[in-house]
Amino acid sequence: MNYWLFKTEPESFSIQDLAAAKKKTTFWDGVRNYQARNMLRDDIKLNDRVLFYHSNADPPAIVGVAKVVREGYPDHTALDPNDKHFDPKSTADNPRWYMVDIQLEEVFAHPLALPELRDVKALAKMELLRKGSRLSVQPVRKSEFDWVVRAGKGK
């Protein structure tokens, strides 16, 4: 099993939106970065765990946990000319972009704000905290994941 962090802007899609979705499940679409796409397509597997991160929030924070319930498959939003994620270079025969499905596991009682995370020695090497780290899909070490989940539960 692997561990990941997925970033989302809460005004576009929040953890509350995931909680309200049918079966608390959604497809993670609209990723338009090749490095993140490669992880969605090649590396993220069934039952991998995901830290759900609200970016562009005040403050940005890790707000919960989800799990992968469907491995990478072509992102259909890239094929829809009426969708904001449309890519005319992506085709059904040669998809350029991929997505996975995730299901909510829990919303943290104590969201973990980015400034708070920066002060934690156990998270010093976490990709999220590296200067210039902008990927919307990032790998997370098991030790980092475990620390975040414990702290998010207020333990």
C-alpha cells in the first residue's frame, strides 16, 4: 500500500463535497500536470490511502483521509468540449489525462494547518513542505501519513 496527498481548492471541491457525494465517492478529475498524471496512471493503486488537502484556503490544511477505490483510467473531462478541463489533444483512443476514484474515510476533528505542519520535526522531509512544491498529487511516506492521521484525530 502507498500513501498520497491530493490537493484541492475547497471552493472547487471540498471534503464536505466528498462527504455529500453518493457513497462518499468521486472521481479525481482535472489533473493537468504530467508528473501528477503519471502517478495517477501508473503508481496509485486500489486501497492506497490519501490525505485530503485544502489548498488556497485560510489557512491551507490537511482535512481528512480517503482511499482509492478505482485505479487510474482515462479522464473523460478532457474529451468534453463543454468542460473546463477539456483538452483538444486528448482522444478516446489516445487519452492524455487520467484519474482515480476515491472514497472518504474520515474528516479530521482537528484540521492540520500548513503553518502548524511546518513546525513538526517528523514531517521535515514531507513533499508538501518543500519549497516550491506545487504538485496536486504527491507521494507521502507511511510515517508521515501515520503522524498526520493521529494528529488529525486529536491524539
